[in-house]
Amino acid sequence: LGYDAININLADYPLPLFNEDIENTETPASLNDLRRIFSSPTSILIASPEYNGSFSAALKNTLDWLSRPDNSDSNVYQPPFNRFTVALTAASPGSLGGLRGLGQLR
């Protein structure tokens, strides 16, 4: 199809809960890995289960970390979200099938 797909399982990229004190003192290694991955695609598909009417806390935390620019002197990473074409999908055993979480994720 002319593209390379990368499947990201957030369990493979553990991040501490976002905290500016941590952000200003250290960069988690898994964040650097995710930043490299998110630096090149032009489109992404985000799939999330719905938990208590929202998308997953792990996804929220990852998006919080990825939305922050690189604080190093090199300033290599800038949040790339404005250049993505994004598709969203969700799953839930409830009758709304994840609809409430998708609204917040959007």
C-alpha cells in the first residue's frame, strides 16, 4: 500500500506520570524512543479502550509527554501533532461502544 505501519503498545514504552519536575530534570528513555517514532509519520491511528467513560489513562499520559517540546539544548523534538492526519477508534463492552471516550480523545 505504499506505507510502513508501526504498531505501538504503550506497555512497551513505560513512562512515569507526567510531572514538570521530572520533565525538567530527566527525560525518560522510553520517551526518546517514542519521540523518534512520532517524528516521521504523516498519519496515525489511535485505538483505545473506554474506561469509565473516557480513553485510557496510559494514552493520556503518553500524549501529555509527547505534547511537550524537547528541553535539551539541541531542541530536536517539537510536538508533531499539527501535521498528522488522525483516525480514532475505541472499544467498549457497553452499548455505546467507546463513543464517550472518543469525544474526549478528539
